[in-house]
Amino acid sequence: MNTRTQNMMMQSVDPIFFCGFEIFGRVQGVKLRKQTQDLATLSQVRGWVMNTDEGTVKGELEGPLSKVNELKFWLLNFGSPGSVIERAKFTPTREINSHTFRRFSIRYRPTPANKNVD
């Protein structure tokens, strides 16, 4: 194999796609974040998921288009067994140059500091 062929093979990396999401319904306290993380990790999709103060679940996905689309489909149509998905909003899926995240994680809202009232 010549150097040119090796360089072409090294450059032929699958494109990476990004999408944000917000899931509405009975989606908190039903293991949706954990199962989203498990499925994303299994699918080699990176990003994050978290509960919001509004009772929704938000996150971001990045990975091969087919895998991102599989997760979007699962979030919209299935979710965790205890969840009731009423609707889902997704940002437009777009190609990105490189990964932003090293893995898929669950994020937690910061807890407000105790305010001492004098």
C-alpha cells in the first residue's frame, strides 16, 4: 500500500452529526436519563442528558447520522418503560467537524446555595 492510499484511508472518517432535543410528558423519575445514556453509549453516540426545572428532559447527541437518528426515534416513540412521551422537539440535525464530547453523560442541575436571610 502506498503513502497516498494510506493517507486517504486515514482521512475517510464517518461524518459526525449533532442534534439537540427536549422531551415532554412523564419523563422524570422514570429512568429516562439512564436508559438514554445506556443506549447512546451502546450506539457510540456522545453528548449529554438532564432533567429540567420545567419537568422535561433535555440533551444533545453527536455521532454518525444513522445512530443519532436511531436515538431520536427511540426518544420520540419509546423512551424508558415508565415514561409517557407526549412530544419531542429536536433541533435541526447538522454535520459538525469534530466531536464536542468525549462520552455520553448525565448532567445534574446545580442546587441553589442556601441563602441566609438576616
